[in-house]
Amino acid sequence: MKSSSDTLEIPVSELYSNWGKDLRLDIITGQKGLTRKITSDEVLRPGKISIDTQITKKGKVQILGRVELKHFYTMSAGGKKEFTDSLLSGQPPCFILSKGLIPEALLKKACQKTNTPFFITGHFTGKLITTLESFLRERLTPFATAHGVLLDVYGVGVLVLGESGIGKSESALDLINRGSKLISDDIVEIRKSTSSRLSGKGPEHTKHLMEIRGVGIINIKDLFGKASVMAKREIEMVIELVQWNPDTEYDRLGLDVNTFSILDVELPYLQIPLSSGRNTATIIEVAARNQLLKQSGIHSAEKFRAEHSELLSNKKTP
């Protein structure tokens, strides 16, 4: 499991190349500053603000619209220069002018001189901010990557982990054949959607694909239909497949409450030992169903302990 919870950043060039088409961006000056970094998923639109107020902030994309231009055009030449200097003082990664408006010449010239990327877009301001913040939120939230398989099993997001070659993909294929849905095989990209929830998806280049030893690369969507795959899924539990070790004592009652931490979020965790004759797919299905029961307040192991406490005090196992 690899994770990154440090300050994340993306260069303006990535914003332009990856999302420029959706955002309808055209760069008019400041191309040399495309290496500037965006570090916040919050964008700024100052509105009509006094020039003695710090308007822009380093790391935040600055949106300009009709209000800003109207304010600009009412100023004297000296006021325009002062306002322009104030806009550039926070060293924003870039400016985006909405509604297809024409940028003020003095501001355009200042951006060229300071190598500050300046974009124009046909999007209205509200649409631009909503779309841009959605892109940035996806890209700048803390993330982790896991070598495993993410599945939807009976409506439960199950992340299956285990050593290479232990049979994660084969078990997942069996589950998909029974009606489960594949989100990602091999590499799972995990991001925090809220402080207590995680969502996972796969890299774009491996979308819908699985590697089955002896068969090769297969496309789950093509083989089983579009109902067999999902683009993204909340992760609700982690199951780790391990080789059976006769010297290891495994939980037989289900009374142990174990968790697996990803990005500081604790998820229910089960370890399933593999041995000849055990149907791994069936066990994973049962684990998912049991998790649904727990979420609804039904805990079979706890109920058994409450009803047979005397038996459990005399024996380690029933």
C-alpha cells in the first residue's frame, strides 16, 4: 500500500492539457509560466474588492468575470496599475477569464511580463467554478494505491488484498461470474471522499481489464456485459487472502474486531486463509453478506456469545 497525504500539487500545464477541452480554455499569454503549481481545490473570484486587500493567493486559481472587468474599467490609469499589481502580488498559478470576455490590455501585458498564464473560456463563471473545482478536488485529495482487486459484492465495496500469485484475480473472476461487479484489478487508486469514507477506482489504461494466468488479459465488460463493471466504488471492507499456516491460530468465532487503516480511515478487515478445498469466492460472498448484517445491527457472533457465554468460558472454541 502506497499513500500520499502530503501537500499535493499539479502544474498548470496539466490543468490545460488534461481538462482544457472540458473547461474550453484558450491560453492568451504567460505560456512560460505553465510550470506554476496549483495546490488548492478552491478557486478564487474576488468580486469588487478594494485594492489594499490581498486578492490572489499562491496556489489557488484566480477566476475573473464581468464584475472584475467592470471594476477595472472604472479606474484611472494609476488605479488600474495598482489593481493589476495587487492581483499579481499573490503569485496565483494562473488567471481564467470567463464568459468569453476580452482581457484588459494592462493586465494581459502584466501577465506576459511575469509569466503568469492567462486563459479565457466561453463558460459562464458559475459553470466554470463548479467544473474546475470538481476536477481539482478529484486530483488534489490525499490518495493511496493498493495492489489488489476492488469489487462490488452484494452492494458492498470489497477490497481484496494478498501476495502476488495467491489467486486474487481468479477469485474475483469467480465472483463476477456470480454477479459481482469489477471496479479495478491489480492497481486500485484510493481517495478520501470525506473524512471517514474512501472511494476506489482503476487507472484509465486498465479499465475493465483483468490478468488471468494461463489465459492472459481479458476485458470483463466485453465478456460479461456492462452490468459487470463499475467505474468507481466506496470501499467498505478489506479482505486479505493468505496461505494457510497450521501454526497460526485463526479467528473461528468472528468475535475479533479487526480494522485495516487506509489514509487514516479504519475499515473492517478479515483475513481469509486459503487451503485445498476452500471455495474462496463463496467465503468472500458470505463475508460481504455478513458485513451487510452488521451494518444493519445484526451481529451473529455477538449474539452467539450472549446466548452461550458459559460454553465459551469453558472452551476456546465451540
